Amino acid sequence: AELGPSALLKTINKLSAGEITPQQQNDEQANYAKKLSKEEANIDWSMSAVQIERNIRSFNPWPMCFTQMGGQTVKIHQAQVLEQSGEPGQVLSSDKNGVVVACGKHALCITQLQPQGKKPMAISDFLNGRGDWVTPGTVLGENNE
């Protein structure tokens, strides 16, 4: 089956032209999705960078993925996967392009985040004030001070 915006437009056009007939969903085959909990958004750095990046996108705007940096909770707004490796949760590098954190597989480059009590900010602005929270070698997560 074709996917994407163009497929949706084709389907809508066919539906309005009477070329296709809608079908009732079979409720016996439907799945119930439980409500997300805030704890699910706590980043587990042992997961793959791909999965964490997907969580960051899907948990936005709620419950927002978060981790501990400098002893505080920091929400992660944007990140991208890099093919680097290291000890899960360990900061591999930090500069104006992002904070690179090792994951269970590959690494995540955090490009936008939100410290407690602050607005979301680009990583370069964060590093100007709190760069000491993410020096290379620092390990992020629950026990981070």
C-alpha cells in the first residue's frame, strides 16, 4: 500500500468521486493504547539512539522526554542519531552543534533542550550558561549530580 501525503490525497479524491467505499473498522481487531505515563519519558540511555530519538519526537508535547543533568531535570526537545558509540549515557562531546551522548547503540546529538524553569533553547545557548553539566565524560541520568 502506498503511504504518505500524496497517498492520502489520492484516497480522498477517490472517496469523493465515489470510486471507493469506506469500510467499518472491525472493533475485535482494534488495540487499546494505554495512556502515556511521565516515567516512560525518562530517557533510558541503554536503549538505541534510534528508539530514543523516536521517543523524543513522539512524546512532544507531552510528556516530553527528559534526563538528569547537573542534578536537575532537563527536557529534550530535539536530537538526531549519530553513528558513534561509547558507554550509555556518557557525554562524548559538546559544542555549538550539539551534545553527543552515547546510547545502547549509536549516539544521540541533542540540539534543543529545556532546563527546569527555563524556556526551550538551542544547545549553543545552553552551553553558554551550563556547559559544565555536559563536559565530555559526564554520565547523564538519574544518578547524575
